[in-house]
Amino acid sequence: MRQSNLYIVLYAVAITIVSGGLLAFASQALKPLQDANVELERKKNILSTVMTLNEGDDINKIYAARVKEIVIDFNGTPRDGIKATDIDVAKEYKKAAADRLLPLYEFRDETDPTKLNYVVLPVYGFGLWNDIWGFVALQQNLSTIQGVSFQHKGETPGLGARIVSEEIQNRYKGKSIFEADVLQSVVMQKGEGFDYSNDPHKVDGMSGATLTAKGVNNMLQDYFNCYLNYLKKNQQNLSSNL
């Protein structure tokens, strides 16, 4: 016997409600695990700028022992009572530079927690198609790059998307963001296959990805300027302690 249209409609509505409820429950149940994975990935990206991570390393343990999280303002002044994890760098990026809250991560010595080894700075910008972001680690002199970790949302595979590759990121190691006491940043050049090993402020480019490279350059310049007051203050402190 053919079912009435009303029965079919009610049956479909009931299935939709039950399915929606189950999906909502599953989403809520899995959210803590998802959040934990996101947090683990953040810590991994930060640590990867200053050290080589091996399979089986306890990321949370290393991070807790070696990293001190700080939030500063544009003037380089610590903002007490605000956690670095509370700062949405993507939202702060939309503000004027002078109005941003800036998280940073101090990587401490393994045997002497009072000794600073590196400072890791979050960076954020826009590539060819969408957002790009990452972390830049500076050595104790707060000028020489120890390592970088870049990510992207929608750059072109095989072209601009190469910013996530170890090959591209390794080009930044050992470069300097200052010349004398003046901020110079580090600039990815147009074209690829050139040797910039003797230039402390230039890295080789990516073929066919000039606009993504420009986005990376703008991102670094923007955020190095944001952190400039902090870097200057702490460079002076380091000099006075020598």
C-alpha cells in the first residue's frame, strides 16, 4: 500500500532530526580531542623552528620544559594576565600594527631555565590567494634567524604552496633581520636558482610564485616591525649583561 505524502514528509523530518542530533553529539564529544590536536600542532610548529623533532618525541613535555609564553604590546611591554593561547593572531592581523597584541615564545636552555636560547615570533599575512602564517625563530642575538615554519590556506600546489617545504624554509636559516641597528628583514627574491649565501638579507625565490613570495616578504616586514620595540629593548639588555 502506498504511504501518504504526510507520512513520507514526517519520516524524512524525523530522520533529519535524529541524524542532526547524532552529528551534533559526535561533534561536541570529539571537540576536546580536536582542540588537543590543534594545540599539539601549534607546539610542534613552534619547536620545529629551533630543534629537530624525532618520531616519538613528547612534544607537550618538551614544550612545557623549554618554552615560556608571553604576550606583549606594540611597545614591547609585557601584558600580564593575558595568555598567548588567548590571542587570535589572524584577528590581530586585521588591526593597525600599533593596536595588536603580540604573543611570543621564549625558548629556554635545557640545563638553565633562566638562560634564553631563542625567541619565536608568530607571523601572519596574505599570499597570492589566501592567508599565510607561521613562526620565525631568532637566535639569542635577536637578529639571526634560527629557523622558520610557514603554512598557507590556498597557495598554488607546486608553486606558492612550496613555502611549507623544508627546502624553502631552510633558505632562511642564518639570515639576519638587522643591518647595524637598522631593521632590514629578509627578502625572498624573484626567480629561482641564484646564490644569495653571501647576502644576509636575501633568499632565493620560487619559480612561478612571485606574488606568494611578495606576500611572505610583506608578512615578515610587517611583523618584524611589530616586534621591533621588544627586540631592541632585549638586545640592549643582552648587551649590558655581556
